[in-house]
Amino acid sequence: MNAFQALNDVNQDLAGSFSGLPTGCQQSTPWIAHTEETPITGIKILEKDVTLILEVHISDLHLVKLNLQITPETVLIQGQPTKVAGVKGYFLPSGFQTLIPLPHRVDPDIYVAKIHQDGLTIRLLKN
């Protein structure tokens, strides 16, 4: 299974999971570009001999709680706002999910993630 097949499978699963929930669900998108719905403003993947390094730029990082899920072919970044602000009568997701397909398979159990001032750096070991 390649990264795009995995991405398609995950998107279908997520769409089915959230289809009946009008409130409290998370927005789920593969990361393509920055939008108002997600605070991720850029992703850079650096390839070394035995590692992949993801530099994820996140605006307003101090306003978001993050969770990572790593598979051999993808990195899923989930974020929830520390405070929910909304306008009555409008749907606002309670968080976001961004799926990042990787150019090489990695070992999902061996990684280092570091939060810094403008985002997150994830170092992954290639398989």
C-alpha cells in the first residue's frame, strides 16, 4: 500500500466516522496549504540518510494542544484549541486533524518530536 492509498483509506474512514455528528467533531484534511480552519502554515520534509525530518510550522501554537499518530507511511497531527471561542449559530469544529503522507516508510515506534516557538519538529527513522 502506498501513501496515497493509505491517505484515501484514512479519509474514507474519517468521513464515515464524522458523517452523523453536527457538533463536536474535528475537521480532517490532508495538508495541502494553509487555510483559516487549520493553524498549520507550512510543512517541510528534509530527507537524510537514515531519517526524515518534518518541520511543521504552526501559527498560534500556544493556543493548541497537539497529539501525534505515526504509521509507517503517514503522520497524523491532531490539535484541539485550549479555549473554544464561537459565534452562536455557526458550526465550529472542536479541533483539526492533518494527515501528512511520507515519501519513505518509517518506523512508527522510533521518533523524536520537539515543540519550538513557531511549530514542531519530528525526526523519524526510515525503514
